[in-house]
Amino acid sequence: MPRADFYLIAKPRFLEAPLLLVCELARKASDSGKPLLILAASTQQAEALDELLWEFDPDAYVAHQIAGTDEDDDLTPVLIAAPDTDAPMRPLVLNLRDDAVAGAFERVLEVVPADTSAREPLRARWKQYKDRGFEVQKFDM
């Protein structure tokens, strides 16, 4: 059964820099050996994430790249896709976009903003995944 995990931003360091949580989740995926596709909300976000993945932890190396910039997309453990890039699904998908992810995958990770007014679309998304038969879980981060 596919899973949808919702990560609610709560800790001060993630409140200040929500993309740090994305980096932590990318590191966990990389450590697990499962290929991860990050669906960025914009080209600017994809580029910011690409940069942050190099810098967020001096002791961590998360092999990654922006989809379509190199022929090694298939081999890169963490692939960041801007909205205008067509990247194939992977077992793990981290969704930063406005809509629920369609397609075949084992698990989707959704980052929930700390701002309560921004959470309404994610409540709808929770229901969409549940209606599609996903096992849905929430984690406070």
C-alpha cells in the first residue's frame, strides 16, 4: 500500500528555513538507498534547494542534481525537478507543489508550512491521498 507522510514544520530552525527540512528528508532518503524525486514549486526553489543541499551540513554529502541538467538523471540518488521539467517517478517523491502527486510511487512526502493559513490545501491533499487508498501519517518536525 502506498504511503503519504505529512511533515508539519514546528522547530525554530525549520520555521526560519523550511528548505532545511527538505534537505534533512533528502539526506534520510539518500541514506536509505531509495531514489528520491523532489518536485519543486518553481525553478527558483529548485535552484535554491540545489545550493542548500551542498551547504546545509558540512558532514553530509547528498548526491543530487536538477533534472535535465546532466545525462546522469537516472543514476543520481536525489533528483530535483522544476515544474517545467518532465522527470520520471521514483519510489520516493517529496512534493513541494500545490497539487497531490499522481503516478506510481511507494511513498510521497509532503511538507506542511508552519503558517496555519497555508495549511488548508494540505488538508484537501490529505483527503485526496486517503481516498486513493494511501496509508496517511503526520509527523511534527
